[in-house]
Amino acid sequence: MSVLQEQITAADADISGLADIRDVVIDTAQPKAERIKSYLRQIKNPYLYRCGDIVVRVSFCNTDATLEDRLKQYLLSAQGIPL
């Protein structure tokens, strides 16, 4: 876990001090590297931010499964399709 992730939990977060992802504006005409820098400047902490009144904490498991794998698994199970 990075230092940013370990610093605070979603429950302990001061919501007024978190960037609201709805305020983040990305200029899609910029190169990818510049878009990433802009996002990080605006969001401040990509692991802990808010969306309105909801605190969002992002973390990752140590696994070889990708997000795409997990979403596919979730969608199939939600439709009752055996894996």
C-alpha cells in the first residue's frame, strides 16, 4: 500500500478536505501524460476523494485477476450464468 492509501480511511476522512471528482476537468486534446498529470493535480489523492457527499476510497488486491476479469465475473453471476 502506498503512503497515500495508508494515511486515512474513508470513515475518518474530512469530506470538506477531499477533492470532488465531479469538479475534475480533463482536456482530451492534451497528450496522455498531460491528462494524467492534470487529473492527479486536481484530485490530489487518487486513492481517497469524494463524489458529492460520498467518500470514495480506492484500493487494490494483490492478485493476477484484472478489473475486466472481475467485472465479467460479477456481471455473469448477477445474471445467474454459472462461471
